Amino acid sequence: MLRSMTRTYFVFGTFCYLLIGILFPIELRALYFLNYATVIVFALFLQNLNEKPEGYFTARKLNILVFVYSACYIICYNFISWIYTGNLYVFSVLDAMVYNNEATVMADMPFVEGLGYYLKRHDAEDLGMAATLSILYKVASSKVMLSILYTFVAVFTANAIFSVSKRFMSVKYAFLCAVAYSFSSYVLWFHSSGLKESMLVMLIVLFYNQYYRLISDRKTGSVLWMSVVVLSLLLFRPVLAIFCVASLVFGVLLKRKLSALQVVFIIVAVLVGVYFLETVRSSADRFLLGGTESMLENKQMSGMIKGGVFFTYIVNILSSLFGPFPSLLPSKAHLGFFAPGLLFKLFVSLAFWFGCIHIVKIRLSKAYPLLIFIIMEMASLTYILEGLELRKSIPHFPLMYIVAFIYIYKFDHNQLLTIRNHLFYKKSFHLLGFILCILTLYWNFR
């Protein structure tokens, strides 16, 4: 299946970019050619790695590959940004400049005093990013410092995905899963942009990596690391810290038998949830803008509701399930950077939903926390009409890749229970993949 996905991605991506080149004037030519080259390079890398023997795939090779690939793309994206905008924020200046400006001031203060300064001016949920930058800026006040940090963040994230994936599939497919996510253009864009999402994603994957170390390897020190990650998430996006803990609680409850350790874990998790209840309430109030009606009214005024509330919800549901759909025209600023990666992610999303069915069918309870976190975030983003916003939805993407590759691994190794099931999944996947391709064309040429 992975070979088929890669070939389809290459053919469809080539078709889309050639069609755009013929039908539309290209405003950002450098970005257009880089995006098309990215489709080719990504497909070649994945196809070539898929041909390697099992012994080739090691953590060391993954680290080197992700580090070099990420560094090259961060340099390219920043160079394109400099050509067209004169800065290194890759067409996303607003939030990145807030972090930069506040961190520059904080870097000249004692650390604790800097935190107090920030909290007087902003909410705590962005404090993590500002504090991280202020530490970097004590060395050198330059966006280059963040780019260097994010190159290492890319490696840590890939390693954690690799580690979690090995719990469910062979080393080879775990390696390919980590590469498929880490090489995605939208992931590389976030590494280049100066925004907080790369740190956020890393923390979430590290949380689940420590969880699986705890339940599989009995590494009790993982509890401490999980606690550190949850507390860190409160300084980046508090509601995701709650989702992480809740996913483990519900995942444990869905098991038939509970061990003494699991009962203790549930009690502790509930107490933590009660302690942070006010954080959850304030986050909900902020996202809902005072209630559902106020939220919808605000979205209407900002132009986010088009064609009526019902239609907008349908679009957001589709986007949450399979997208966001790629905007292939490079004239749409930063959206053009996302397109090559989001094209492949369409097929990953399809594999994810087949993976969900398979996991529930065979009662692979170890994977339930991943599914629960993803579904909780999807549902919340759809409710507040943010399913189209990549910045909001990317935190659950690496977990989607893991679940998708569980299914891909099982499919490629004929482990889908029966031959009849295998053939049904194959035909269904091809049909739905074709429909997604048509929807992508409609989305871009409507």
C-alpha cells in the first residue's frame, strides 16, 4: 500500500502543479518550483527508503536524515521569505514578531523578572514560547538561533514518533512513519516560521512516548517526564494538556481489566483534572468567545462563515476528517508552502480512518489513547469552526501518522484478518482516494 500511496502522490502532485503552471500566472515562481521539486524529492525519498532492507533502519540514521533534510528546507524557506518579504518569518509575521519582540525585551532581564513582565502583558498560554526565545536570545538575539533550535526539535520529534511507532509495527515502518511526517512541507514550514507549533508538537509526541515507556517497559521515571510535559503544555496551549491526560484516562477505562497501577493513575489524573478545571473553563470561554452564539456571531463578522453556518460546518468536518485540503496556488502566501505535504496527508488521513476501524475491530487497546486524543481535538476544532486552521490542527497530526502506518503496516503484511477484508479495504481505499483527489481539484479550481 505504501508504494501505491507514494506513486499516486507523485502522479497526482505532478498533474496538479503542471496544470497550475499552464492555467494560471505564477506570482511566486521560486515557491512554485520549490513546491513541485518537494513533491518529487519526497516521493523519491519515501520510495527509495521503502526498498531498503530491515537492517538499514536505525535511530542514528533517522537522526542524521531528519537533521540534514530539515536544515536544508529551513534554509530554503527562509531564503524565499527574505527574497519576497525582507524578513525570515516565512509570510507569517504577526504572531512570530510578538514572540520575537517580547523575548528580546525579556532577554535583557533576569529570567523570573522577564516572566513577570510577559504575564502582565499577555496570556500565560504563549509564555512557553516567549520564555524559550528569551533564553536563546541571551546567547544571540537572532531568528537564526530559533532555526537552529527547531532543527534539533525536528530530530527529537522524529525520534519520539519512531519510538512510539515501534510499539505497533516493524522498525522499518516506524522509520518510514517518522520520515513521512518529518519531511512534510507544512512541518518544515513551522520549523522555519518562528511560531510555537513545532515545540507544541514535540511535547505531545514526547508525552505519548513516555507513556508507552511506562506501560511497556515499566520505566517509572516516565511519570516524572510526563508530568513535566503536561506542565510545559500549559504554557503553550493549556487545553491540549487536558486532552493528553484525558486520553490516557479514557484509554485505560476502555480496557476490560484494570491493574492496581492503572487505578492509581486514574485517581491521580482525576485530581490533576480537578486542579486545572479553571484553566479548562477559561480556555473554553476564550475559544467560544462567551458562548456558542457569540462565537458564531464573531466568526460571521470575521468572514469565516461562508455559505451559511451549516455549509461551513460541513466544510470544517471534511477538513478535520481528511484535510486541511491543500491550496496549491503559491500566490496564497504561506498556504503555498503547506501544499506538497498536505497532498500526501490526504492519503495518510484515509489510512488513519481505516486504521481506526482496524484498531477497534481487533481491540488494540494500547492504541486507544492516540485515537482518543485525535478525536477529541478534531471534535473541538470542528465545533469552534477551526478545522481549516492548520496551526490549530497540527498537534494531532503525528499521532494520525502513527495510526495510519499501523494500518499500512498491517495491510502490506497481510494482517487484516482475512483475504476478503484485505480486498475490501484495498478497493475502498482506492475509491475514496480518487474522491479526495477530485475534492482537492474542486477546492483549488472552484
